[in-house]
Amino acid sequence: MDPTTLIPTPDAIPVHWGWFHILLLVTFTLHILLMNIMLGTVFIAAANHFTRDGAGSPPTKAVAEKLPFTIAFAVNFGVAPLLFVQVLYGHLIYTSSILMGTFWLSIIGILIAAYYLAYIYKYKYLQLEKGRALLTGSICIMLLFIAFLFSNNLTLMLHPESWPRYFDSPGGLLLNLADPTIWPRYLHFIISAIAVGGMSIALFFTYKKHTGDPEAAPWIKYGCKWFAYATFINFGIGAWFLGSLPRGLVSMHTAAGVFFVIFLICGIIAAVFAALLALKERVMPALYSLLTAIVLMILARDMLRTLYLQPWFSRSELTVQASYSPLLVFLLFFIGGMALIGWMLKITFQNTDNQEVQS
């Protein structure tokens, strides 16, 4: 069967695709930061509880207090990039979502369960004792499974040649397991989250140190070690991922191939600097290098998606039916929403500090 006959015709868009592309990159960057904080910190908390026989520690206590917030922010900030992916690649991702529909719909229930357990972890932290390891381990497994399903969907949309397998198994259980890049891509994503989780812990206790907490210094080092060691491990997984890419996919004869290589090399350099700075406990310079690396890797990821889709689809093929008012309304609400969220976070931190001072 010719896979091109299975690709639906893309819908028309109201403005030039470049607007949606920029918004996709911006909103995805925000989402990936929050999602990495969420997944990375709960993974570190689970590892801490398992190695300490369920005993608590200042980092796990901080994770317990903040985990419901980080899940809520990560989920809400994930809505916009998912919508922009649907605008630009809707005919592809809708198809891949249907092919794995049973798994895809299960994400809602799994996420609700993880969110519920996060609240138990927060409000029953002191009473749980040894149950903390089981609880955080369960949350972590749920979030890891959701991440695995997202990796499958976002790679399955890149492989229309694998879609005919649906006719052999039309139950919505089709995953992209035949793709040799799926496991290194997934593990690269997970280890990156653990690294960001470590940096989040280091930043939190750096803040606590500046507010006068005399016990914060060891935990800054603790977070920095998690970040640095996870980053070094990720270099090996990244090499595995690059080696698993189809031969000839990244061609220096195409603009996307050239930009992919440039963004990738610069991202690796920034990540190396971030890890080395973290080992010296220079938290803020390490953070700036980390943010630079994340932005560059997101751009490299975007170029790689373009390379994968070259035989099947180009964003320039999208039909424009001009209507600028929806975009203007979105931008106004987006800017206003970001300002409101910033204000709410400021008030939340101020109230948290006041409660700690009173206690």
C-alpha cells in the first residue's frame, strides 16, 4: 500500500505558518522546562526515599510541597504547544493518535491518578514514613509511562510508512516500537528531565541559602551532582540516539540538515559548560548555560522533525485563508495570562516565606 494515500489533506490555516511555528517553539520551551522540573524532581524524590528506607529529607519535603503545583503548571503549559502542533501537523498527529487511540486516551486517567497521589504525598508526607517510597515510585512510573506514550505518538506521526500496520491490528494499540530511535529518544528525554530536576533542587536551596537557611549548602551540592552526572550520562544516550537515525537523513545539502548540526553542536557545548559549572557549584552560570542548551536542543529537534517529514509534508504546503483577529486575540490573552501567572507565583512565594518566618 502506498502510505501517501493514508495521509489526510491538511486544513487551511488563518495566517502564515511562521506565526504558529514561532508560537510552537516558545510555548514548547516553557512546557518542557516545567515538565522536566515535574518529572525530574519526583524521580529524585523517589530515588531518595528508596535509598534512605523511606526517610525524608529537605529536598523531598520541598518536592512534596511543590509537586501538585508543578504537575498543574506542566499540564496547563502543555496545552498550547499541543494545539500548535495540531495546527501545523494536524493531519499527521491526528492520524497517529487514532492508530494508538487506546493508549492515547488512557493518558487522561493515568494523569488524574498521578495528580491525586501527588496531593496525598503533599498532605500526608509526615504520616507516610516508609510509604513515601511506594507513593513517589508509583507517581514516577505513571509519569514515565505518559512520557513514553507521548514519545510514541510524536514519532509515529513522522513515519507514515508504518501506518498500514493498523489494518493488521485495528484496535488502537499501535505503538512505534519498530523505530530504532524510540528508546534512545525516550531515555534522552527522561535523563534530561532528571538533570533539570537536579538543577531545580540546587536553585531552590540557593534561594533558601540567600534567605538565611544555614542548612541549605549541602543540598545545593546534592542538586548540582544530580544535574551534572545525569548530563554526562545523557551524552552517551545522545550518541546512541544519533547513531540510530536513518542513514542519509541528516544531509548537509539541505538547510534543515545544516541547521540541525549547528544547533546540536552548540547545544552540546552549552550542556558541557553547564555540567562543569554545576560541579563547581556555580549555580546561576550553570542555569544560564542549561537554558541555552535547552533552547538549542529544541531548535535541533525541530530541524530533525523537518528532515523526517521532507518526503511527506512541508509546512509551506499549508493553505492560508487570511483571518488575523483570532491570532491577535490569542496573543493578547497569552501575554496577559503570562503576566497573571507571574503575579500569582510572586504572591505564592511571598506567602510561603511569611509562613516559614512565622513558624
